[in-house]
Amino acid sequence: MVVDLRIRRLVCEARGCMQQTFREQVPQVAARYARRTVGLAALIVDLAVVLAGRAGAAVLSRLPVTVSRTTVLRLLMSVPAPAGPVPAVLSVDDFALRRGNRYATLLIDAVTHRRIDVLPDRKSSTLITWLREHPGVQVVCRDGSAAYAEAIRQGAPDAVQVSDRWHLWNGLAAAVEKTVVTHSRCWHTAGPRRAGALAERTRRKHAQVHTLLEQGLGLGECARRLGWGFNTVKRYARAASADDLLRPPKYGATLVDPYREHLRRRLVEEPGVPVTHLLAEIRERGYTGSANLLVRYLNQGRADPRSDSALTTPAGLLAHEPPRRSTCSPPSAPGRADSRLPAPDSPGLAGAGVRRHPHPASRSRP
């Protein structure tokens, strides 16, 4: 069937108008720059909703309507998403479209955890407009952004603003970690005294440097007498005690970490167990790393049963699993009670059991 449609060309008589002539539109038959009628486009979209691109194009070819699967998908994506109900509890947060350059605002139903909308930026005016166009929000869950707080006050003045769990616990953990760092000398003296050749050598060097400093010698003279580098002498001189220099090295996460407790238990039961036996045991439990990685892990002492490196750093005093309940229970890990700060002005942190959440990059935020 061929539709022969004649339309009129109209002339604009307004002076300064950029569009001097334009054609009459027939929206019931075809849209501007259309390659098919409105009815045919609606048929393609209906099939695309059910069958998607490839299957939809195959069915349309039998009608016969010759379109490619990319055309079917393009028409499907051009259909605006249906507007859903306004959630009573709305979660607002920003995310990076291009980190450090461009950000957008994500709106989530905090009850169903489904996406409601994505705003093109994180300006307060954009969120104010959305809230005014979608009345009915009763509670807004947000982070500590002042722009979002002001937007909610203007766009939904009757809504209650609450802090989401991730930012609440992350801020609390950061405050506790800051307090722990402030009292680093206290928690260095709370645990058992470090032993070993490295610890004894560090204490001996620390004593040598401070003995010379007490005699009135400068750092340069101390370095010449001891035969050490100037920066090495300065590092020992700045440390009030040798224990401040005996902090464990910081290691990154590896594939062996999930099997650390098993390795510790086996080293206690059989101190001389071969590495090949340990490798076979953890591979039966799902280990996919190499043997060299396991050997390096063991040589670093990260599976040593006597190691307390998890408790001798400020971040190690905070658990790394996110709390799934709102209650705080005292920590029950072995040795956790011994790591309480003996500082007189921090008694409330001992039994808090604060847990550090994973980084946003490894965990989806609201």
C-alpha cells in the first residue's frame, strides 16, 4: 500500500525569524524525518518489548516488514520509560560518570532497592525540581552532602532526612580510627612486647642514637660516629620509643587471605608441614592462586600463629565486615579485648565493636 500525502509549505512573515519556510505536519500519520508510519512504528515497538532485537526483526520479516535488529532496538530505546509510583522512602546519592570530572545523582527506592531515576548532575537545583514534580516522599535517606540537605529542605520540606547506614558507620569508624591513631603510643604498650632479631636490633639502634643525643651531639655527628645515613639517624631520633618503629608492614589483599585461619591452624598442629601439603589442602577448599604466592605469603609471616599484625595498626583495631544489624556487640575475636586503648580519655571506645565497611568501589552504595 502506498500513501500519497500532499502537504503545504508555509512561509513565516515575522522579521528576524531563522525559519523562513516550514512544512505542514501530520502527527497522526507520520512524524518528522520518519521512515515509517506511526502505526507501523508502534507495531515494531510492541514486538520489540516482547521479543527484543534479533527475534523481533525475524518476526517482522514475515509480515513482511524489513528492519534490522539494530533498528528494532533503537526504536525500543526511544520509548520513554513508564513513570512508576513515588516511593515513600527515597535514597539519594551521587556517583561518578567520569571520576573527578562529571557526576550524576541516583535515586533509589530504599524499600524495594530499585532505581527510580537518574538525574544528569548533582546540583541542588536539579534535585529540588525533581522533588517538586514528584510529591509524596516522606523520608529521604542521604549522605552528608550539604547540597542534598538543602535541596531536600526546599523540594520536600515535610520529608524527614536520615543518614544512610553506610555513611553513618563509615563516619563513626573514621572517628574511632582517628582516636586510635592519636593514642598510638598507648596501644603500642598495651600488647605484648615484640620479640625477634629485628626487634632487638631496632631497640639497640634506638638506644645508641638516644645515648649520643643525650651527650649533646647533633644528628650529623651521630651519623658520622655510627656510620649510618642521616635520614636513618633522624628516624630513630624522632621516635620516642623503639616500639614506635616496630610497626608491621602493610600488605595488600591476596588470594590466600580466605585460607589464613586454616594455614594458622595447620602450622600449630604440625609446625613442619610441607608447603606442598598446604597448597593441596587449600586448593581443595577453592584456592586458585599459584604456589609462589603461597610461599611468599608464608615467608612474610602472614600465617604465623603468633602474628598479631591485625591488632597492631589503627585500621586493624576495626573489623572489616559491614554490620548487618543496628546493634553494637563487643568484639569476640581472639585477642580483641587485649587491644583496648589504655588511654584515660577514651573509655567508651573499648566495647564499641565498630566495624569498617568495605570501600565504595567494592560495594554498591545506596
